Amino acid sequence: MAGGLMGFIKAKSKVSLITSTLFAALLALCATGIIRPFYIADILVGLLLVVFGIRFAKGRKFMPSGLMLGLSAAVLAALLLIH
């Protein structure tokens, strides 16, 4: 959610703020067990991985899309190892 807030502050991107808030809320609900089954979080993080992968491929800038791509990949790997 912090990245969406930074996108809003720096570039006035409402889409960034709304999307980050939505994903943060959904992932928090998955973490608390309110949203089940467990693989919903895997799907959500996988979607983030695809989105940031496309953005990184288009822009070739590490910040912010490359960083978020790496973080999304690390989180997805951790989730897959847990299951």
C-alpha cells in the first residue's frame, strides 16, 4: 500500500492508490483466514507479478516496477514453499 501512496503523492495517480489499497486489503483478508481457500493469495500475488512484469518490460526502469516485480516474485515463492 505504501507504493500506491507514493505513486499518488509523486504522480497524482489515483489508480495506483486504489489498486494498492484493494490488493493490500484482499491479501490482509487472506492472511487472517477470512478469505479462503489458501491459494487465493497465490493468485493475487501472481497477478501482481504479471502486472509488474509487463510494466518492467515496457519501461525497463528498476524503480518502481522492477523492485515490485522482485518483491512479488519473492512473496509468491515464499507462499508456494509454505503450501
